[in-house]
Amino acid sequence: MTRRSTGEGGALAELRSNWLLLVACAIGVGCSAIALPFYSIGPLTKPVEAATGWARSDIQFAILFSSGIGALTSPVVGWLIERYGARRVALPSLVGVSAGLTLASFASSLGQFWAGYAAAAILGAGSNPVLWSRVVAGSFDKARGTALGLALVGTAFIAMLLPNLVAMAEPALGWQGALRLIAALPILVAFPVVYLFLRPGEADPKRAAAHELEGLDVPQALGNHRFWILTGSILCGYLAISGAGPNLVPTLSDRGFDAVSAAGIASFYAISMIPGRILSGFLMDRFWAPAVACVVLILPAIACVLISGSSDSVVLAFSCALLGLAAGAELDVLAFLTARYFGLRHYPQIYALSYVALAAGSAVAPTIFSRIYEATQSYQASFHIAAALFMLGGLLVLMLGRYPDLRKGTGGKR
């Protein structure tokens, strides 16, 4: 048997032995404090605006509280995972996400609405990708990229589900009822699955323990130029994704598409996240991961230029699909490259520090895009800015260089 076929067999064996763990992670991350608030705010923006008279930028300012607080809490979450384990952190956090979004659904003022999203971020902090990616990175070796893609695909399903759920539920239940349906998902769907199947390390504890010893500590990572290159690339990419994604439905609606048609076109964004996640992970297992990441980031730059100037439904659907490739791959890229360049020894804390940039981009970009819209009465300038950010992020990631030999504990080159 060749080394290649042996590797393929080992990867398949890892996936077969841990498939229930992947299901738990996929559903957990889909119902997390980063996914549900972020992907609900876009389809809810116009219904909330119509019902309350609040400005779009003020409505989407809720994401600043949600993702911004998520950024601040992520290093603490990394420490909690190392101290108490993933399962003990995940379960109460899923309940917290539901509690926060339910609170937001009863809001009669902007302050109460923002407080609900902030509560989801604080109470649900341990449900964010820091946890799920740590579980997968520690449970997989040969199929790590593919496994990350499969596990984190839950955000793609949520991105695909929520616009249609809001479009169907809001006319009958109002925006509050639609948000309460969304808030029920972590408790009714994610909690039982995570309780039953999130048991990392059980399939091969010896292999997991061996890989725990490899990698940098936090000061070594912060003193390594690769950490700042990776963080800068992720920040650029997520500023672009987080600015463009929540504004797709409002953009399409402003072009004359009704709510159902706009949700249908925007759903190509979510649909392409699924192959984007899985394919990017599969390719990173087999090729130099920064090159894969560069392609994934440059393609959506083209999409943003097309979206800024087209009213053709086919062109817009294709562009949403290209944009979704980046949205599907960014979490995988950060998780995979963190493990590959810095190791697993202190993975939760190192990943969490880079995740601060991702969450910060997710927090501020929707509001910035909405402010630009209010100033120009058009999303065209915002999508051009997003295109430039995608290009910059793609070029930065190429500067990471060769994979280091983590057995030396210093991140030196092989």
C-alpha cells in the first residue's frame, strides 16, 4: 500500500470513528452565539424597520453587541475549555443563546433590543467556534481540514435556513415571533444532540494526548510574525464578509425584489457555504493551505464588484454563491492554520486571540455598511470596499510561509 493510500485510509477511519462528534459540532456551531444573531439580523432588518421605525444601521448595531462582546469573551472561553473541557462549557452556553435572543424578541426599544443580543453573547459565549474547532482539531489529524469543514458547516445551514424562516414566519407572527422561533433552536435542537454526542477524545485518546504536547505557548505565538499575518488576513476577510452578508437581503430588496425572491437569491450565499466549507477543508488537507485560502478570498472580490452594479437575478445569484465560498471557508481557514502553524498545546487560547479579530470584524462591519448606505442611499461603495478587503486578505495569507516543525516548540521552519 502506498503512503498516499495509507493516508487516505487513515483519514476515512478518523471520519468514520468520529462522525457523531462532527454532527454534534455542526449543530452546535449552527446554533451558537456567533451564528444565530449574525444570520438572523439580515432577514430581520426590514421587518423590524417597518414595525418600529428604527434605522437600519441602528438595528444592525445589535451585531456590535453580539459579536463585539463575543470577541472580548473569547480568550476567557479558551481558558475555560482548557480548564473544564468542551462539553461542560458548551451545554449551558446553548441555553444562554436562547435566553438572550428571547429577551431581544420582547424589546420595545433599541436599548432593550441591543441588550438581548448582548445577553446572547455573554451567556452563550462558550458556544462560539473557539469550542467546536478545538474539539475537532484535537480529535482529528489526517482528516483535520475535512473534519473542520464538516463540523463548521452548521453555520452554512443556519445561513440558508434563517432568511426563509423569517420570510415565512414574519407575516403571521411578526418579527418578534420569528425571532422567538430562532431563539428556540439552541435548546430544542442543539442541546440534546450536544449532550449525547459531544465526547471528544473517546475514539483515540492516546493519539489526542500525543498531539496535545506539540505546539507553541501563548507568548511564543504572540511573538511570532505568522500570528499577526494570519490575524490580519482574517480581519480583512471577515470585515468584508460581515459587511456584505447581512446586507444582501436589504440590497436585493432595494433592487425591486420582493421578500421571498430576495431571500431565494440570497440563499445561494448560504448554499455555497456548504461546499465552500467542505471543499476548502479537503483541499487544505492535501495542498499548501495558504494558497487554498488565497483563492477562496479572491473569488468573492469579483462577486462584490458584480453585486454592486447588477440587477440581473442570475448574475446576483452567482455572485452570492461566490461570496458564500469565502463565508464558508473563513472559519475553517482560521481553525486549520492555527493548528498547523501553532499546534494544539495551547490551541484554545491562541485561536481565541485570533478569533478576537474575526469577531471584531463581524461586529462592526454590518453597521459600517449600513452607515455608508444611509450616507449614499446605495450599497455600491460598501461592496467595492469589501472587494478590496478580500483582495488584501488573500495576499496577506500567502505571507505565512512554510509549515513549521512544531515538535521543536518554537515554530521554526522544517
